[in-house]
Amino acid sequence: MKTRIVTTDERERAFTNKKKPEEIEKQKLDVRYNVEDCDVADRPRRFLEAFAAILKHSNYRFALEHFIRVSAKCSMCAVECPIHQATGDSHDIPCYRSELLLSVYRRHFTIGGSLKGRIFGTGHLTDEKIQEMAESFWNCTACRRCTTECPVGIDHALITHLGRYILSEIGISPRALIVSVREQLQGKTGNTSAIPLPAMLDSLEFLEEEMKEEKGIDIKFPIDVEDCDYMFIPAVSDFLMEADTLMGIAAVMKATGASWTIGTKNFDAINYGLFYNDRMLERIIRDLDAEAKRLNAKNILIGECGHASRTAKYFMPTHCGGKDAIPVLNIIEYTHMMLRKGNLKLAPDIIKETVTFHDPCNIARQGWIVEQPREIIKAFCHDFVEMTPNRENNICCGGGGGTVSIDEIRPYRTIIGGKAKADQIRATGAKYVIAPCANCKKQIRELLEDQEIDCEMIGLHDLIYKAIVFDSSVE
């Protein structure tokens, strides 16, 4: 096993012909937003009404009261923000973005601010400021690196999240997210990619035939099996785009003798509510819980998807039973557990190419899933190269916070938002960059193409599928 760290000097030497961020024009509201047809003069009133309602029925006020008392404009967060580092624009500094919303709260929802505004007649919310907030909040990838540097503990990502929530309540949200969530919650297919159930089942049947031909054994995707240990639910896009990931996961479950199933009433773990609206987040979580209870599953097993794992892990207790909520695991946790127990064998001579690993923000920033994938990779990959920085201090792929779903801003995502990640990947010289997250996979695939990097994006279980060894007892 050879593991080495790419230094900052190596990274800088690797880039002499970078595309300039200023070549990319930032997208405008009329390109990527679903803006309701209403009098713009009325939007400030509607914004404040939505803000007031959210404050009344949530606990955001406690956080905002703290933030306005310690609010700092030191801009130390700027050094951790990949977006600001790429653009150099002061409007992209996280604390500048946070102040856009904090100033509205301070002026309209505190006694001192309200009195000052009435006396001097200043500080009123305007449509121009709403426009600026909408543009600024969706330039952020919600990677939360800024929170690691703020000297007073302001959670800039939380403020951005709240700002998006308020905007969505007055009809300003990315079209891509609205259309996907509407199909998931109200559409005939019940999933964000609008995949009909028969098409999903046909896809799984085809993959079973592929695995039989390649591995010589029957590897099945169990459907609607009740009383299983694990209800498996991936990002639905995997059924369209990540066949090797699904086959790798099925192979792991087969090799370890797992009791598992896929549900037919809900087979999409994507939760775009995390990116723009808490009400939608809760509804999607409740649907996930309902499917697990319908099948009487003991655990919910999420596929290779960062935000789907985070929303299920942290919001199932919030909305579905507290301490009694159904436990949630990410597939990496399960695979790592089986490897440590000796129930999973991987051939050490199959993957000879250099590989590197991208830490998805949603599962790495808080230190949840960090060492597990590295232990798995080192168990069967000869040449593993770390990016720098990594783990909890990882750099976002550039498509976080739901921005990857907005195809209209692909140039912005891959040239500006993903610049730092592109620099990291190219510097490693790796043949494979492992990205165990559906959103990260799409972003990095496009990033490699647009940045002309000679590297292949791959899922962790894609590689596992290549190297997995079945005992003779497995039929």
C-alpha cells in the first residue's frame, strides 16, 4: 500500500494554464429561477410576511438573535470559501452574504431596529435587496467550510439556507428543484427523475443479468420484501446513471448475506428540501419513514448520496419519532462494518491505477463518514493519493447546495464553483477520483470534462464491484 500527500507546491506547479473565472458571466434570475408573476413592489411585504411566519413556527429566531449580537465583518471566512477564492468578488464573502439577511432581521424583527427605522425612515427592505439575496444565496454551494473559520461561530450556511427558504415561500426558487420536488411529492412516478416503476424494475432485471454473466452467480435486487434488516434506497438518478454503483452495492449485500430490499412505493432518497424549503424537506422525510414502516424494515440504508444520507440521518429523529426513529446508515458504513468483521473480501491485485478520494461535504464536514471509505480503499487499492486539504476540511465539488441540479449554470459551476476541486484532482495525477455521492458524481463528471482533466470519476462501490471476491459457499 502506498499513500502519499500532494503538497501545496505540487498543486500550484500543476497549473499554468487555468481558465479565468472572469470569462464566465454569472447567471441572472430570469435564467434559472421560477419567479412568480406578481408585482415586484409587493415582494418586500410578502418576504417579510414569510419571514415572520417562519420565525413564529420554527427555532430560527434563537440562532438569529445570537448572530446579530456577535456579527463580525472580519472576512476571515473568505480564505475558506472556494467561490470567493475563484472570483475575488467581495459579494461572495460568506459574512457579506449573511449580512444581507441579518440586516433584514435586525431592521424589521428587533425592537431597536424597528424604532430606528421609523424615526429615520431608513433601512426598509426593497425589491433590489431581494434580488441581491436571491443571486447571492444561490452562488453559495453550502459546503460549510466558512463555519470552520468564523472566530465567533456564525453559521453562514444556516443563514443561506434560511434565506433560500424565505425566498421559496414567495415564489423565488430554482426551477429545477421545484419541478423535481413537485414530481416527487405529487407526480405519478413519485421520484425526482420521473422514472416509472416498470422502468426501474426493468433496469434492475437487466443489471441482474449483467452480474450473472460477469460474476457467474445470481445477485438479486430484492423487491418489497417485508421484515428485512435493511430497506435500501439510493438517489433515484442511480437507476439511470450509476449502474456500476448499484451492482457493486448488490454484490456487497450478496457477499455478506444481508437481509435487504428495495421498496416500490418510494425508491428515491433525494431530498431537495434541504436545499431550499424546510416544509418540503419534512414531507420527503415522512414519505421515507412511511415506506420503511410499510415494509417493516429495521434500518434504512441510503446509497452513495451525501445530502440524502445527511437529511435521513439527522431529520428522521426530528420528524419521525425522536429516539424511536428508524436508524439510518449510509452504504459506506455498512460496507466498512462488513469489511472489519471479515465478511467482505476484496482482491488486492485488481485495481493497480492511482486513485484519489473526494469527501462529499454532507457526510464529511461534521466528521461522520471520513475514515471508513479510506480504510476500504486502502484494503484493495495499491496507489491511493490524498487530495489536500481533505476529510473534514475538504473542498466542495462546486455543485453543492443543490446548484448541481441547475444545468443552466454549468459554466459557473465547473469554472468558478469547481475551480478549487479541479485543481486538487489534476494535481494528484490520479486515474480515478472516487466520489461516493450522486450530486458530486454529476458535478465532478462535468468538471473533468469542462476542465479537460485526464481522470475518470467513479463511485466507491464501482471499484468494489471490480475487486469483490465471493466465497465458494455463495451461490
